[in-house]
Amino acid sequence: MRAMVLEAPGTPLRLRERDDPIPGAKQIRIKVSACGVCRTDLHVLDAELPDIKYPIIPGHEIVGRVDALGADVATHRIGDRVGIPWLGATCGVCRYCQGGTENLCDHPTFTGYTRDGGFASHTIADARFAFQLGELGDDVAVAPLLCAGLIGWRSLVMAGDAERLGIYGFGAAGHIVAQVARWQGRSVYAFTREGDSAAQNFARSLGAVWAGPSDRMPDALLDAAIIYAAAGELVPAALRAVRKGGRVVCAGIHMSDIPSFPYDILWGERQLVSVANLTRQDGVDFLKVAAAAGIRTQTTAFPLTEANEVIARLRRGELLGAAVLVP
Ligand SMILES: [Zn+2]
Ligand SMILES: [Zn+2]
């Protein structure tokens, strides 16, 4: 197999050849056909998350076909088209696993972070955490659904029944969630980096009723806002933009420090919450919604070997929608 490997913190990915991995019990091997690039991959590359396994193959928006089965796999067959998400496996016994919030498991593994992911020609996954994709979309178009879509969906559910919904950071997750929100009959307000007219026009083309820089107040107070960008200063900005009783959802795994803010902007029963990871049920629910809503992802495909250049472009905010690597 070939893979783009992160061998130490802060170093570029390196192309490596390895022996094909052998699936263990309850595992499947996947021949990767596409793997999306997510902002979380930047946090792994920059060692902004704790306990990264080195060397690690990043990538947790994997689409491919099962090409080998380990022992005790009854759920998948050779040739099945599957999606491998961020949640690699859970312990199954902690209070969170037992209580229906396996996204908060005390002993999880995460794809492309604590177990090898999809910036590769092949990868191993726990069959119990692999989604059957059937014939949904083409491989490149579906890849961003596996994290941007799925965790985007969890954050949208967390936003409650908000009619006027703000989206801070209009990238891979934002452009998917905006489509779902529109399909549900909500009004979308898109907040981007100052001067990013490409992203603002993109948001309007997807039905946003308002688009502007993230430090501007929208023309009406929001019922809820979801923050996908990793900038802590967006928290007070979003709190100022929501009405009394409104909710601000932080959907990123990492954020720069949140500046202090006057209690006034939280007062009035505004709520500030975070979303962590995903449950398998989120995946089942969202993949149905994605098909029903006819979500069309905006993607650009690149060869796997260009991963470092793609990551640099993502950092500079140069990519519209989602980038996808193809081995
Ligand atoms: Zn657990
Ligand atoms: Zn992700």
C-alpha cells in the first residue's frame, strides 16, 4: 500500500510504501477510492490535539470498497461500498457508550488521529463503525459527508428548531449544513472571513438569505448559530448575533482561546454548547437526510501525493467547499 504519513509533529506528510495491512478480528480492509480533507487534519498536523499516534496516516472521510475481511465480520462482504468516519471504535462499556452518547466514549479511537486513516491506498477499519453507502453519490462527492456532513448534522440537531440559523465559517461543513437547513425550511445567514466574497457568493448561491464578514451583525437577530471556524473570537461575535434564549454551538474539535466577553451577551438565557465527534446513529440518520435532501457537495479532487499542497491551500482559505484526495 501507499500512504501519506505524518511521522512527527509539524513535519510535512511523506509518501511511504508499506506492506498491505491485514484485518484483525471484526475488522475490514478497504481499498480507498477517495478521502476528504478536513480542518481537523490540520489540527493533527499541527499537534494541536493530545495523544496523536506517530507515525499516523491522517484522513477520516474515507470512501472505498471492502477488499479483505477479518474474522467474525458478518455485516460486510468483499466489494461492499463503505464510508469510514472519524469515530473509529468505542469501548462499548463506559457510561457514555451505555447511555447512548458513544461520541463521548472514555476510551475511543479516532480515524486518522489515534488509528491510521485514509490518506492511503488501503486502510483498516472496525467493521462495526463502517457505514454501508450503497450507491449514494460518486466517491469524491460523498467523501465530505463522512465528517463535514456528519458532524455538521450533529451540530445542526444541537442548534434545535432555530428558524434563523447563522453559520460561522462557510467551508466543507458549512456548505453541506446550509443545504440541509434550507431543505428543512430554515433561513441561513453565512459568516465568512472579512473580504471573502467568493465564499459569500457561494453561500448565496446555496440559498443563504444573508452573507457577510463574521464581525458584522446580521440584519435580524439569529435563533441559533453554529461555529465551524477554529477562531475563538467568533464565540462572542455569535453570542451578540443571537436573540434571547438563542443558542451558539461550537462544532470544531479545536479552537483558539475565547476572548473574555461581558456577561451581558450570554445573559437572557442564551446557551453556549459544544459538539463532540459523532455516534453511529448520527451517521445512519444523516446519510438518509443527505439522500432525501439531495445534498450536492462542492468538491475539488487532487491526487493523494499532492496532500501537502492541498493542506497548504486549505490553511490559506483558498478552497471553495471541500478538497478530496484520490489515491
Ligand atoms: Zn465507551
Ligand atoms: Zn473531520
